Amino acid sequence: MKKLWLLILTILLLTNFSFAATCPSKTVPSYRFITFVGKLEGLGGDKEVKVWFEYGTDKDKLDKKTKELILNEPQIFCLREKGVNPCTTYYYRAAAQNAAGVNYGEIKEIKTLCRGSLNPINLIKENFKKSAKWIIF
């Protein structure tokens, strides 16, 4: 039984470590998905905070939502949303909820890649053109 608990703890630690290591430094578009990246600065006195992203093609109507994560410490987090349309501008914002209510980040915009931009050289050039954008709470 002790070995089982040790194995479970090890898996949880490795999962958390690998999750943190796989987040890009900023929100990244692809052809059919967007990897949203945010940074939770604090918990507002609570033990945990629920975070997610809201997005849509209309800046005034962010009608889609990613899955939610529960965080128990300030950290960078990311969520990949599949099924977005290529060559489309999306508006998005991060959201965090604790006992005091919901707090929203600034609305940002990002364009998913178009068919011709799947070339790795074009992707690298495009990423160097853009400055890092953080959603900070």
C-alpha cells in the first residue's frame, strides 16, 4: 500500500512538472487550435482559484469557454482549445474565480494560422514579429 501511494504521488508530481514545462511563453495560434497562456499572480487569500479562458470571433461577445483548471498557487498556466477555424481572428481573455467572485483579464486578439503559414520558417518569422503578451491577475 505504501508503494502504491508513493507511485501515485510521483505520477502527480511528474504530471504537474510536465504540464508547467509544456506551456509556451505566450498564447500561440495554430491552424486548428490555440494554446492560451495566462499567469495567475495570486489567490486572493483563498486556498484555490478556478481559471479558464473565454474567446470568440466578436470582441463584444466572447461566447466560447475553455475547460477550467483549479490552481492552488500562483503560476503560469495554459489551455489548448481545439476546433477553431483557420485564418480567423479570435478575441480572448483569461478569467479567474475565487470566493470573492470572478476577475477578468484584458481582452486580446490573435489570428489562427492560414493554410500557407504552416511552413515552419513562416511560423518562426511570425512569432518573432509579435511581442510577448501576458494576461496577469
